[in-house]
Amino acid sequence: VLRWFDAHCQGSKQLAERACAVIPGGVQHNLSFNHPFPLAMSRADGPYLTDVDGNRYIDFLQAGGPTLLGSNPAAVREPVKALLDHCGPVTGLLHEYEVKLAELVCRHMPGVEMIRLLGSGTEAVMGAVRLARTVTRRQRVIKIGGAYHGWSDQLVYGMRLPKTGRMEATGIPRGATAHTQECLPNDPEALRRLLRWNRLRGGTAAVILEPLGPESGTRPVHRNFNAQVRALCDEFGALLIFDEVVTGFRAGMGGAQGYFGVTPDLTVLGKCLTGGYPMAGAIGGRRELMMSLVGGIGSTTRRAFVGGTLSANPLTCVAGYHALLETERTHAPAVAGRAGDRLRRGLDEIIQRRGLPYVAYNMGSVVHLQTSGVLLLDTSSLWKLIKVKAEAQRRKHMMEEMGAAYTAHGIVSVAGSRFYTSLADTDAVIDDALHRFDDV
Ligand code: PMP
């Protein structure tokens, strides 16, 4: 595999070396830490990426999830160009596309009556948590262990690394996570105990979760887990926040909340919301909750302050509006979901035929391929979870090496273990990919 990279990716290698001199680690985005070095892409088109050396890859990375329509669809690109021609990217004042995008989201998402656009999923999570604390006048927020909700101080990975005891993310003052609690997935009884404990100590502002399970299904949850959490939130008066950064418009036009039939109080959106164009982040929710975001400069009413110079700029909004229109028109969630089913069935077949210790599973267009042990590991106590973490770390490294092997066979993925499918993934593309998997 390493020989393949040396023989075929000299352009990328040279660019990566230049990058290392001026960019920490040579990459600006944590998904680009490819093994053995980051590949530099020069073209993106439908289901394919092409690197600076002319190698073409089937794109199951999808920039981490936003390009559900495939790369660079004309239906989004052309209106963006037209807007840039007559308006440019920003005015700082209201724009028609801001309203059109908001109306479209509110029409489709069951839990979204109003929406506030922000700069990223991370910002939107921070805003949603702040809003929940404002409305409930409580402090504590419970997350489901192992979930990724962006990199804010209060919610970034909080686990201590096995052996060293170091935090996975450093530079976070103890106080910043003082009101963040973790609860294991698939354990409603543990969540109930935590909510009960909190009730005697000021209560719980919100429970935040990824509806497919932590790390968007890397640790899958039972089908009724979201409904169980909903019921517990109602019982204890905590708000339920769905982090739909991955699932919003990918699981369906109504997101995972539409898919599972569980409506959260607040919804966090990102990624597919703007079809891969910058500034993808939004808080949505019930009207009376969202109204706590109102208030101009100098306002004295009680409100949660969120902001952003470029939030809801016309460029983001025109892209988002047309991306979502196209998603609706083409039934992209369902089409990409069928491609995901086909990919998973094919992977299953390879695993069975070759007797590999892997498991493939998917929820529509989110396909996971992992060493099977991870799912069998017992996470019923914190101590066991720490052991699981050590094991998961080892397997993660192994999956990254597999990721490099996939890349050398023309497939890019999320760290070798997650594969997003898109509208552009025809049967022929998926079958081509399966041949490559089989070779690996
Ligand atoms: N929540 C989830 C579930 C995510 O997957 C991500 C990004 N991978 C985020 C939040 C953070 O979004 P962003 O990268 O736009 O800040």
C-alpha cells in the first residue's frame, strides 16, 4: 500500500510537505489526516474525486457528510454563481434567500418551527445548549457517551485516555465541563438515575444526542432508544436536543426525527443544510423556545445571545435553499439510502464469503464497516467502557490502515470505517466499489 502511494501520489506528497511548513500537521481539517499523507484533490464531480496526480477515487468521505447530492451539482452551483454576480457573498442585512431557506426547513422538519442560522455545527450546538439553559434556568446537560457534538469546551470528547489518564482533548478548564454529564447509550435506566440525581440538585437543562447513536452510529442505538429518552426528558422537564448535523436531510427531509417519529424540543443542523457550502449550522425548535434568541444590541430582556458576522449570509442561504430543493426534488435521501443498502449488502457478502471478522451495517446512506468485536464489547460500566476505549483505539488505528488500503484501491472514506453514499452513487458505482473492497 505504501509503495502505491509513493508511485502514484508524488504531487500530493510534495504539496503535503509544503503544507507541513506553514500548517500544523499539514492539514486544516481533522478529517484530512490521511495515512500515510494527506491527498490533495483538484476535481470533485458527482461520485468522484480526482487528486492532483490524476488518480480518481469513489468518494464515500463526502467531506464528512454534506455532499448528499454528490460533488458540485449544477442545480446548486448555478444559482450560487448568479447570486455572486449581482450581490456578492454578504450584505449584513436581511436577504430573501434567508427567509426562503428558513421556510423550507420549517416545512420539512417536524420539530422546527423557527430556525437560527450560525456558522457551523459546533456553534449551533453551543447555541442550542445555551438556549436550553436560558429557557429552563438550569445548568446541567447530559450527553450520550462517545458522541461528537463539535469541539466546544463543554462538549468535546471528555473521556480520559486509557493508561495515561490524559484527556483526549486538552486545554479545557475543569469548570468548562462542570455541568456536562455523560450517560452510556442504550441504557435508559442509567439516564433515569442521572436525571433523578440531578433533580435534587437543580435539575437538568437538556439531554443532547445523535439519533443514530454516538459518532453517528459508530455505536448504534436500539430503535426505541430515542423515544425512551424523549419520555424521560418529558418526565423530568429536561429539553431534548437532537444533534442532526449528520442526519438532517440525509435520513430524510424530516431528518432522523421524521424517520424515528420522535420530535425533539431543539434541533441542531449542519452539513447537508447547505449542500457543502460554507457556514453550515443552525438551531431549530419550537417557537416559544426559539423566541429566547430575540433581542437587539443593548436589549435588557432575558435571552440567549448567539452571533456571527457571516451567519446567514446570502451565499450560504442561496446554496442551502437550492441544495434542499434539489434534495426534495430528486428524493436524494431515499436514492442515496438505497445505494447505502446496496453497498452494505455487498460488504456483507464479501465478509461472509471470506469469513472476515467484520460487521457492516447502515442506516440509509450512512454505512459502517467495523471489526465485529467493537459491537460485542460490554459497555455496562465506566470501568468496562475504559477498557472498551483502549480496544477501540487499537481498532481505530487498524481501520485507518484499512482506510489507506481502500484509498490505494480508489475509494476514500471516513477513517476507513464509515462510508457516506450520495445521490450520484448509481448501481454501477457501488458495484465498482464492491470489486475494489473485495480486492482489498
Ligand atoms: N455534531 C455532529 C453529530 C457532527 O458529526 C459534527 C461534525 N462532524 C458536528 C456536530 C460539528 O459540526 P461542524 O464540524 O460543522 O462544527
